[in-house]
Amino acid sequence: MDFEKIAVLDNDIEAQFVASVLEDRSIPHVLQSYRDTAYDGLFQTQRGWGQVNAPASYRDEILEIVSEARRQAAETTEPE
């Protein structure tokens, strides 16, 4: 099974949420953090938290999950 980059994740909370949903749906995936211990995460804030890799056949489903995670995050951070 070939894995490819599907999406860049913005932060660790988004990564945890996406991973949880992917695991619940039994979607094969690998999360790859951009954190570089040599630079103490200096560039991680510029490039995003990391990326989700998965088979291309799951691309649309994963992108929907990431989009939903971002929509929910935006709703919880909007001032009332």
C-alpha cells in the first residue's frame, strides 16, 4: 500500500482529532510531525504541525475529516 501526503495539519490538537477519527474509521494513515528537535520546533509554527499520509484512495474522505476539524475549531474560537 503506497502512502502519499494528503493534508498539512495546523496543530497538535487538530492532529489528535484527525488521527482519532481515522482510527475509528479504520483508515490506514501515518501522521508525520514537522518538529525538529535540533531547532526545538522553531520551524514547526511556519510549516504547520505536520502532515497526514495515507493511500490516495482515502484522499477525499480524509480531506473532509480535516475540513470538519477546522470548521469545529473555528466555531469554538468565535466570540459570541
